[in-house]
Amino acid sequence: MRGDGRRPDELRPVRITRHFNKHAEGSVLIEVGDTKVICTASIEEGVPPFRRGHGIGWLTAEYAMLPRATGTRTPREATRGRLGGRTQEIQRLIGRSMRAVVDFQALGERTVWVDCDVIQADGGTRTASITGGFIAVFDALEHLRAQGVIPTIPLCDFVAATSVGIVGGEPLLDLTYEEDSSCQVDMNIVMTGNAELIEIQGTAEDQPFSRSDLDRLLELAGRGVQQLVSLQRNLLGEDRLVPRPRAGNDESGKGRRNPERLSRD
């Protein structure tokens, strides 16, 4: 048993509150154990210059951690005048994860903004942001559909994410901060509802790990992500998404360079 009483292959309790912000087209409060993140999705008419005139939409993300989300106060990055490297990396990850399942052709020339604000952190803030952010995006797109702006919800699949790691020589699912800070291997895995991989972020914190360790961690993460997807399906409905080819999702803007790949995904 782990410090919080879980089995090695057990997720923390997950609670998702939809429509948390009355102003946003889509919003949730997601709680994964003691980690709490507010995720909102907003729709804006128009797209960045590199997408303009092609009839396809765009999605981008921002991520922030409130000053007392952790044990000690962290100054707001706005007061420093620049985003930290960690923040930029996480918001690019969130954006890539969501774009992998959006049908931008069906969305039209509109931009979806996904904002993830951590109000309390105990490990797994980026994976909670992705899992909750997907539901916020779904609700925002459903808002467009309900208004008759688009005929269907332009999503191809579900998306969720979790962390895994090796702590004390044992593979563990969904690490707390205490586990994450003492692990030998740390990974964040993003997958679709069809068990396709979107991203693997993994590193050895102590010693190199083997291919068999990687396989064990991927299998463990896969089971965890599918449990999260099942939760999403129960909240949103099994039949709300219609599988469709990812037409019009060329991130380069029909062959043109995409400046956000370097500046802000």
C-alpha cells in the first residue's frame, strides 16, 4: 500500500464538476486527489494569421499555477514579465493533446482557447489539465452546435492523461507530489479513447531504465487512462462523438510554417 492507501495500479479519486464558470462556453473543476485545476474553454471567431483564409480552425492553451497552489508562495509569472520554461512546456503539451482529436475543418475559422489554472497542486497538474480540459472543450463545442453554428461536435475521439513512475523499484500509477519527488523514473502519458498514444514524456531521474520497464509503465498508464476516459464517457455520453477522419488538421497551415510550434503551442 502507498502513503495514501492506494494499490500500485490505482488512480486517485477523480471528481469533475462541469459548468464551473458561468461565463465560459465550457468549464470544469477537476479534482484528482488533492490536485485541483479549473479548466475553461472559450470560442473566438477568427484564427491566427497562419491559418487565415484556409477555412480551418485552431486550438491553443494557456496554463498557470496560482501563487499558493503549493506549500510555499510562488510569485505570479505576470509580475516577472515572462513565462517560465515549465509553464510554456505544459501549455504546449495541453494544446498538442487537444489538437490531436479536433476536426478543424468542421470547426471552421474559429479559435478554441483552453485555460488551465491550478488552484491546488499535489502532483499531476498537467495530466489533470488535459483530462479536465477535454471536457471543457467538448462543452464549448457543444455550445456552438446547440446554437446552430456548427452541425456536429468536431471531435474525433476522447483524450485523457495520467502519470506513472517507478518509486522504490515498483511501478506506480498516478503519482502524488511526494511520490513524484522521490521516483527513479517519471512519465506523463496522453492517450485517446481508442488507446492511441498522443504523447509520452518520460525521464530517468536516477539511473537509466530498461525497455521492459518502459513497457510495464505504458501498460499501467494505458489502464489508468482508459479508466479516465470511461469517466469522461459517463459524463458526456457514449454516443456524443462521431468518428471522422482528421481532415484539415495540417498544423503547418497547408504547407506554411506554423510560428506557434516555436512560440506558443
